[in-house]
Amino acid sequence: MVTPAAGGGTQGPWRIAQAAVLILVAGYFLYSLRTLLNPFIIYCVFIALLTPFRGVRGHALTVTVATVLVALWVLDTAGSLLAPFFLAFVLAYILDPLADRVSAHPRIGRTLAIFLILVPFLAAGALALVFGVPEIVQQARALIGETPRALDTFTTWLQGLTPASLGFDIPFVDEAALLSRVQAIDGQMVADFLESRRADLTERAWATVLGLGRGFGAMLVIAGYVVLTPVLMFYVLRDYDRIVAGVRDLIPAGIRPGATDFLREYDELLSRYLRGQVSASLLTGAITWLGLLIVGFPYSFLLGATVAVLGIVPYLGVAVSLVPAIILALVSDSIGLSLVKIAAVYGAAQALESTVISPRIVGDSVGLHPVWIVLSLSLGGFFFGFAGLLIGVPVAVGAKLLLVRGLERYRNSTLYKET
């Protein structure tokens, strides 16, 4: 009776000392490997250490939080490398319904249907890359070259302004002091600065768009977009249904009905926005370009491309494109005629977009407020570059649905009903 008790008494301190030694050795081991460790390796070690605790309450939540954190780290550090992958998935997601319709023909298989879709799609992309991008660059350079003359015309008009000639009173603002400060700006100095910084601004713009500057060369990133994206898009389109089924099978059986319902609603909202709004913005941009080209307004392609690219956010492309268009009209030789051209083209394009294009393509409502989209794109682009822009809208859709469901559960809770 005494011997086991004595043995048990000495076993406790020994276990504590053994655990302390193991912790010290493990700490020294990790400290020795500090130059090799990164969050992904630590994540793998963390998941391995948590394996014996599977089934314990809180294990799934801990693994989920760690996975989200390491995914954000990977997106932040390798966003430029992952951007072609994200772009391929987004394009495959947009083109999947078309691939389903074409492959439904009895004589056309899935692979042939994808080829029939991708060949004109890639041809259009190649034409836009070969002819569209140089045209945009050329018109942007010409517009910058016109800056001195435009600023000179604007400065001359500005110098003649007086508080009385403004014709209106700005509340809480001293118009005389404001005009004196604005009139003190040297237009020629601004023009010289823009001209001297044109190459640097162009380089920064390309770096922002392509996601350069994080250890990868421009040629590698461009090769990823030109070569890797079409190949990945082909494989994702070919195995799209299999990928969706695999993701569905990974959902635990206990939450599968609710998760499937959520994903179905998510897919409906995201597809209506992406496929509808992207198509509508491209058509509106093309109509704006052709209209400005027909009436002979300068820089028509650049203004139309602005409407098409920024039109993924409703009305943003038109608003941003109108600013340089109006400035060009105000510094032109015939201001009145130029303003009439802008009003006619943009008015006709917006009328067609609101009465024909959006009702037929986008639908009645996509359920996403433009402010929500601008916020998601701004945050995604700021933190993760071009890759963040690609995932901004899908994340915004998921956040919107989670918020709606959370508010619905709150309204059905006893806390809300009691108050």
C-alpha cells in the first residue's frame, strides 16, 4: 500500500520536469530554425499538433481561423503570382453556363464546346491586347501632351473670375480667398511636372494593374497572364461540374443542407452580378466609344474603355469618364458643340443601358449596392493588389449574404423579440 503511493508521489514532479525539458528543447529547436520558418510552415506544424484533438469542442473553429489567417498571408505575399489563377477561375465561372449550353448538343462534347468558346474568346482578347492597349496608351499620352494647352486655357478663364462673376455663393467659404489661392497655381508648372513624371506614372500604373513589385519580374507575371490563365481556364471549364461536386462532398453531412442552400443563393447572386454587370459594362463602353467616334469627339476609345473597365461598379465608369470628357469640351475650340456631343452620346448610351441592356442582361436587381462594391474593390485592391480586385466582388457577395442571414437570425432571436 505504501510503495505505490510513494511511487505516485515521485511521478508528478518528474512529469513536470520532463514536460519543462521538452518545452525548452522544442523552443530551442524552433529558435534554431527561425530563418527557415514562415507562417505556412508554422500552420502545418500547428495543424499536425492539433490532430490528436480531433472531435474535441473548439477544434474545428481553431483550424478554420488558422486556415483563414494563413490564406490571407499567402494572398498578401504571393498575390501577383496567384492573380492569373484567380483570373482563370473568374473567367471560367463566367463562361460555364455558355459551355453547358454548347455541350448540350448531342454531337458536341464538353472539350469541343470549350474549344469553340475559347478560340473566339482568346482571339478577341488577343486583338484587344494587340490593338486596344497600344491605342489606349497612345491616346493617354496624347491627352497628357494636350495638358499644357488645356491648363493654359483653363488658367486664362480662371484668372478672369471674380467672386461676383461666379453667380452663386458657397456656404461657409470665402470665395475671394479661395479664388486667390486657386489663381496662384502655376498651370505651366503643373504641366511640366506631369510631363516629367509621365514615364514614372505609366510604370506605376502597369505595376498596379499587373501586381508587380513583390519579387517577380514583369516578364514572369505577363507570361502568367498570357500563357497560364488560358490553360487554367480550359481545365477549370472542363472539370467545373466535378470541382463543384467535390466541394459539395467536402461539406460535413450535418451542415450540408444549410450550406448547400447558402452556396446556391451565393452562386445565384454572384453570377447575376458578374455575368450581367460585366456584359452590360462592356456593351455600354462599346456604345460610348462608337458614339464618340461617330460624332468626332477626341479620345473616344480611351473614354469608352474607361466606361467599360470601371462599369463593373454601376455608374462609376460613366462618372469617371465624364470628367475628362467635360474638361476636353471646355478647352476645345467650340465648347457648346462639344458639350452637345457629350450630352447626346452619354445620354443615348445611358438610356440604352437602363432601358434595354440592364433589364435584359442584369435583371431587375442584383442585390448589391454600388457603395458595397466600391468598398470591397477598394479594400481588396489596397491590401492585395490586382488579386484583391479579382476576389473583391465574390467576398462582398459572401459578406452580404452572411450579414443578411445574421440579421435574420437576430430578428428571430428572443433578445430582439423581448426588447
